[in-house]
Amino acid sequence: MITCRAPSARSAATAAFASGLIYAMIRGYKPMDLINFAVASSVIKHTIHGDANITDDARAIKEIMNQNFDIKR
């Protein structure tokens, strides 16, 4: 069983993460894919100006979810 707490921060990216998590849970994603989809939803929100995440394209979110990025410092 997967449990999660309500987001504590009030930001559009946090809301995008939560909505991505709920979407993935409803669709029956595996636990790791569930988290990856939620993170990808939040990442996409960072590319959209304003408080609303106007993306409803699950395909685009899945493409970001399946990419592998390394942090270079």
C-alpha cells in the first residue's frame, strides 16, 4: 500500500506533483513509475509560466519521465 501526505508547500509545482501522483495512482502505475510520473509532472510545470499547469498531455509527461538526466556541477 502506498500512502502519501498532503503537500505542505503552496506552489504550482507542488500541485503538479500531487496531481501527477493522483493520476498515476488512478491509472495503476507501478510504485517507481508512479513517483517518476509525479516528478515529471512537476518538472513540466517549471516550464510553464504562471500558477496553472495547463498540460494535460500524459504522453509528454511520460517522455520526460523516461529520460535519464545526470546533474553536472
